[in-house]
Amino acid sequence: MATWEPVGPDPDFDEFRATLRRFGRDRLAADYPRWQREPFPRERLLELGELGVFGLLSPPDLGGTKGAGGGYVPLGIAAEELSRGDFNVSYFLQLQAIGTQLFTQSDADEVRQRWVPAIIRGEALASFALTEPGVGSDAAAISTRAVQDGSDWVISGEKASITFAGNSDVCAVFARSGGPGAGGISLFCVPLDLPGVSRRAVPSSTAHLTQRGSIFFDDVRVPASHLVGVEGGAFKSAMSAFDFNRAIIGLACVGAAQQSLDETIEHVKARQTFGQPLATREGVSFQLAEHLAHIHAARLLAFETLRLADRGQRHVTEAAMTKWLGPKCSVEAIHACIVLHGWTGFGEDLPLAQRLNDVMGLEVGDGTPEIMKSIIAREALGVVSHR
Ligand SMILES: Cc1cc2nc3c(=O)[nH]c(=O)nc-3n(C[C@H](O)[C@H](O)[C@H](O)COP(=O)(O)OP(=O)(O)OC[C@H]3O[C@@H](n4cnc5c(N)ncnc54)[C@H](O)[C@@H]3O)c2cc1C
């Protein structure tokens, strides 16, 4: 009997999708549990670079493919497909895409030319530092300081819960160069080998791959050329990075959930109880039907968000919707898959429990469900509920 396959967002990308699905299956899946215990080797980052997945948002003169086959929709396809093999690899896609998008905005060769091509090739790893120990959801309240001293900027403060804190080479650092509120925040490109930078990765289940933790800036001096964009204008850049990345996160979660559903479909067709395959029981098949529908709805919403982004249209509401729905529906689907596998679902022989844990991390990362709902409400109702 034919099995249903979701149709891709655009047939032009079918070959790209098939290549990445093969890479996820053949190259990533077997090692997914390994990076809970061992560091992710840097050579693998070069392999991802060779696939072309880090240059999708950058112009060809910097080595990217934006406007020449690249864009937000193919980035979403990459997130969905690679996450089927290893959910956490989607962090590389997210942070490299954000890094290239932000640093491409710089006029300075020391930022644009030095870092963007290296990130695209996978030779350099980027991080994005907004969150601080005392400030997460209310990001406009950050207190890391940037003070001008001659032709340099001097940065001081702690950034917390930063993905790739332990292993990134360059960081997009948001710091307060002016007065209170969103209008006083500037963006700096900070090479992480500078004097005054130290880091501490925090133990977690994804620690060896994502190296999430704190980056400390102790009077770190960067030249004026490392201020990216307009002084005091960086909050908008942060929010526009969030907007596309929320759909990338949605699709990474969808990929992990779809893979879990596909594996569970095979399991319930094979596993018999009381003389019948589990798949013949409505109590089982209807659960899977519901999750397939929810996951497909989340997928369509995410690609709709990315299509708007590719067309340069506003996509704030859709991004918040997909960031809420994608992780939520995926957590629910993977949870059901674990239970439908019986005792084997919880074991380390299957990737389901690891996927559930990892997807839950991105219910919070990049904005919590409550903040997503408050954005949707603000845009639709005109009321601000989170200030
Ligand atoms: C896996 C992961 C990766 C991350 N990577 C990065 C990164 O690379 N760079 C970076 O800068 N940050 C990163 N973060 C940090 C992340 O962006 C923050 O955790 C997030 O914005 C929430 O902030 P918080 O943890 O301080 O929670 P808080 O802001 O303290 O919120 C705690 C709880 O209160 C709720 N809440 C807060 N305000 C309101 C309100 N007004 N109304 C109702 N409920 C509210 C929230 O929804 C949440 O449930 C990452 C986090 C995770 C989990």
C-alpha cells in the first residue's frame, strides 16, 4: 500500500531535499547519540559547508547562493531534512545563517570578508549573544556595556545560555552603547580569541555538540569597524534574525517529529498484540493520524513564513505562530511515538527519548511559548501583554 509523503514547498528544491535526506540518514543519524558524550568534530562542519547549507542567505560575492538558488525556503528544507538524522545539527544551520546574515550587513572588510566566507565554508563557527543571566524574554533590558574609547569599543558583561559558547570562533554580541531600552543597543562582531574573552559551557544533554553556556567579556576591545550597522539600531537586527530563525526552528522540530512518526508507523505495522498488528487498532492509528496532521500544519506554516521572508514581506506573526506550534506539536508527537513503542521507546537503542529532550530545548530557545503568544496577540489584537 502506498505511504503518504508530504509534498515539498517547491519542486525546484526536490533534488536538494533528497540529497540532504540521504546525508541525514547515511552520515548523521548513527552518530546522533554519540555527541551527547563526545565533542562534534570540526571536520564535520567542513562537510556541512561543502553541502552548501551555510551560504544560503549570503550573496555570491561572499561565496553564498542567495538569489542564485539559495534563500530562506531552502534553509528550511535543510533544517527539516538534517534534523531527521540529528536534530542538534540544526543549531549549526541556525547560528551560521544568523551570523552570515548579520555580518553581511557590515561595510567593513574585517567583518564581511574576514568572517562571512569562512562561516559559509564551515571553517568558522558563529554564535549569537543576546541573553544574559538576568535577562532573557525581556531582551531589550540587557546590561552588557559597550563604551567608545578612541577608535575602539570596549565591551564588558556576561552573556548566558549562548549556543556554541564553548566552541564558536566569532560572536554577534548585543551590548548597550546608549540609554535604556531597545534604542540603546548596538551589535558588535567579536572574534572570540581576543584578550578579555572567557567561556564556560554548562553541562546539558546536548553539551558536547552545542557547547551552550556563558561568554564573559572583560573589557574586550574591538576596533570601530566591528560595530555592525548603526549605533543603537541593533535591536531591529536581532528581531529580524529571530523572525526567520523561528521558522527554521519550527522545521527542525517538524523534521525530528516526522522521522519519529515514520519510525513509529513501521513499528506499529510490525508489532502484534492480541494477534493483530498495532496499526489495525484505531486507538493507535488515529493517534498517528492526528500527529501527522498537526506536524504537516506546522510544516506548511513554517514554509509560508519563509516564503514571506524570501519575498521581503513582513512575517513577524507567522514566525511567532510557527515557533509556538512547531516545537509544541513535535513534543506531543514524539511523546506519543515513545509510548507507542512500549518499553523500547525509552531506551538508548532508539533515538526517540533523545529527540524529545532536544526538541523541548527549543520550546524555550529563541523565545518561549508565552512570548510567542504575546507577539501574536500584539500583532492581531493591538495589545501588548508582555511589557
Ligand atoms: C536550547 C537553548 C538555546 C539557546 N541559545 C541561545 C543563543 O544562542 N543566544 C542567546 O542569546 N540566547 C539563547 N538561549 C536563551 C533563550 O533565548 C532564553 O532562554 C529565552 O529567551 C527565555 O529567557 P529566560 O530563559 O531568561 O526565561 P525568562 O525570561 O526568565 O522566562 C521564564 C518563564 O517565564 C515566562 N515569561 C516571561 N515573561 C513573561 C510574560 N511577560 N508573560 C508571561 N510569561 C512570561 C516565559 O515564557 C518562561 O516560561 C537559548 C536557550 C535555550 C533553551
